[in-house]
Amino acid sequence: ISSFQVYIIQVSVGNHQWTVKHRYSDFHDLHEKLVSEKKIDKNLLPPKKIIGKNSKSLVEKRQKELEIYLQTLLLKFPVTAPKVLSRFLHFHLYVS
């Protein structure tokens, strides 16, 4: 049986806050697109770890790292986020 971890990440933009839920592979796919389309630093995404990947401490550490990753991306695109990032963060659900 293969198991996978879903990370629940708190997103804050201005006065708006919400959560998104993604697997690490979703973050990896997002990152690959941003590296090729927007020239994001390829080392920005926390590395994939194989050993002990579902241990509670590693999951908590990676969740924090992924939150920082998303915050960094939002700082890099303060005015208009790339479409791939907007979809990943579910902006379409929160646009007023």
C-alpha cells in the first residue's frame, strides 16, 4: 500500500487567509513550471526526502518549509501572480 502526505498550508494575501491542500508532488510540478516559465531559482523548493518521509517531525518541518516557499513566491510576484501559481493557490475561489 502506498501512502502519501497531504500538506495543509495557510495562505495569506493582504487581509485574506485561507488554506490549500497539496501533495509534495503538486509543489514539485508547480516549481518545475515556475522554473521554466518565470526563471525561479530551482533551489527554492525544499528537497524531496525519501527516508522517513512520513515521520511526524519531518512532515511538520516540510510543511513549514512549503509555507515559506509559497510566501517567497508571493513576494516575488507582488502585483500579479503567474496563472499556474494562482490556480495552485485557488485564487479563483477568492477573487471578489
